[in-house]
Amino acid sequence: MKVRILVVALIVSLGMNVGGILTLGYHLWQKHRAEQDHPGWPRSPSGLLRDRLDLSEEQIDKMYAMRESMVSETLPLREELSGKRKVLMSLLRKTEPDTTDLNLLITEISHLQAKLELHIFKNIQQTKKILTPRQQQQFLEFFEQGFHERGMHLGPPRGKFPGKKR
């Protein structure tokens, strides 16, 4: 009886391992297929952005070049922002951080973040210029959906406004 239970357990375990390996292989294969045309092209939650917008090859090439340009242009800014956030984390570890240093650091982070947002906004504006009006609408809906999925709402949470009683 114990041998039979052991054999059944081994067969179930083997099946689970083979299933896990096949699933991993399938996902790696899909990722490779998706990146063949444009390595590093971002995936959206609902599929590739290029498929969602039905982009032409010319549009894809232009968008990819614009993305690469923006990434390289904003790298120093993003690195500086990352460094400031590390300093902020070190201040959080202190039991009594200096409020003057904290306020100065938060102001610097805010300015860097604003500069980064401006770069991103300008890149989105340039990207819109190569899209058709229908694609522009879908493109902006994609960003709006991304804000909501990441918890970055464009308005007050759940329709609550300051001072408004429910």
C-alpha cells in the first residue's frame, strides 16, 4: 500500500514538474517572438502597443527611435533622481533627521521629477505627431488606462473632493 502511494505521488510530482517546465518554456518562447522585430519594445498589459494601435512599420521605427533617444537623454536626470532618493532613504533611517536637509532634498527631488515629466510629455507630444487621429486617441487611452492600473489616478480618489461631504 505504501509503495502504491509513493508511486502515485512520484507520478503526480513528475507531471507537475513537466508542466512547470513546459509553461516556462512557452513564456520564454513568446517573449522571444515578441521582441524579434524590435528588441526591448515595451509590452502593454493587453498585448503589444504596436498591435493595439495597428502601427505601420515606418511608425514603429520612428517610435522606437524616439523612445531610444528619450531614454538616453533622460538617463543623467534619472540617475540623479535615483541618487537623491537613496539619500532620502538614508534620512528615513535616522531617528531624528534634520528637517532642513529633508525639505531641501524633497524640493530637489520634486524639481528633478518635474524635469523628467516635462521630457516625457514632450516625447508623447512628438509621438502623437506620427500617429493618425484614431491612433492618437487609442494612444492616450492606453496611457490613461496605465495610470489607473498602477494606482496613479488623474483625479481625486473615487470621486472624493476636498471639503466635499458624502
